[in-house]
Amino acid sequence: MSDAKYTPFNAMVDIVAAPGRALDAVKPHTSWLWWPLLISVLLTCAAFTYYFSWVDFDWLVDETIADLPAENRAEAADGVRAFMTPTRSTVITCAFIVILTFLIYAIQATYLHVVTKLATSAEVRYGQWFNFSAWTAFVNVIGAIAIFVVIFLADNNRLGQDELSPFSMNSLFIHARMGDPWFNWGNSLSLVNIWILFLMSMGYARWTGSSIIKSTIIAVLPWALIFGVWAVLI
């Protein structure tokens, strides 16, 4: 396939099937970032919108209250019941997804741009690194699709949000309950994140000409520091 016929849709398939080809192709096409970004955000929002319309919401509210500290539970119960509605939960969750996505991409692009200036002679613009962040994170759609699969396979509609991420470290290995020290840590790290770091390592090497070892260190270092310090504090 010639470059002229290579489209964002080809890249979305190749980022999974032939990631090296996809990462090479998207580098000069900064405007393509909207395709993976919007599809990933919209699909994730759609998954949570469906979840909040499907789940036994009264049960979900009761579970949220039950997970509050015992000393504050009775006092906070009425406020939680008044605040939590399917519509409000959907809007807040989707707003959080949108804001966090742009924030993470912006911070990551800044980090990669600065590190590249300091550690290599490659000329890669900030906008290209934002594009890079969007494309390497496109595999997050697997996590969104997994939410639909988990819901469709559920025996009933009493399913907690922590059970929607079958690829998280918590679901696979830790099995912590909400309120446990390792709960948020385990649910914030998943096999999809590791896949993203693999794509980032490969992509950084191809975009800058750095060795794969150097590229892996650059890609993994922020995550290792964040989750390492978090684990020590736990």
C-alpha cells in the first residue's frame, strides 16, 4: 500500500496488527491525532453511559455507602443518595475521561519533547508528540470494549465499577476491595498500560533513532516512578 493510500483507518488497524508500520505512518500526520483520540474517548464514554443505565443503581448507591469509613457512613449516607443519580454519574465520569485524557496526553507530550531535546538530536515537534501519545494510547479501546463484554456476560446487573476492568492488576492478581490500600493502585495499572508502554518504547526508538533500551527507559521511567512511589507509600 502506497503512502498516498494509507489512511487513519489503516493506522488504527496497524497499531494493533503492525505497530511499527502505523507509528512510522502517523509521524508526519499530526492532524490524524483526532481519530484515535475521539474514538477512544467516545467509546469509553459510551461504555460507562451504558453501564450507568444498566446497573442496579440503588444497589450501586448502597455499595458506595457501605465502602465509606464506618465512622462517617451514617452521616454521609443521605448526601450520597441525594448526589448519586445515573445522569449525574454519567456526566461526571465522561467529563473526567475527557479532561484526564487531554491532560495525560499534554503532560506526556511535554515530557517526551523535553527529553528528546536533552537526550537526542532528533527534531520532533511538540504537536507530533501529542499525536504520538494519542496513537500509542489507542489500544485503550480494548479496555472500553471489555466493559461491554463484561456487562453482557454478567449474571445480573449488580456489578461494581471495579469489576469492569478485567485486565487491571487488581482484577488479575491483587483482588483488593474498595477501601483497601492497594485497591486504587491495582485498578490504575492494567495489561493495556503495559501494551501502551511497549508501543511507546518502539515508537520512540523509531521516531528518534535511539536504541530500544534507551527508548524503553524513557517511556517507562515516569510510570515506574509514579507507581513505585505510590507502592512505597502504601
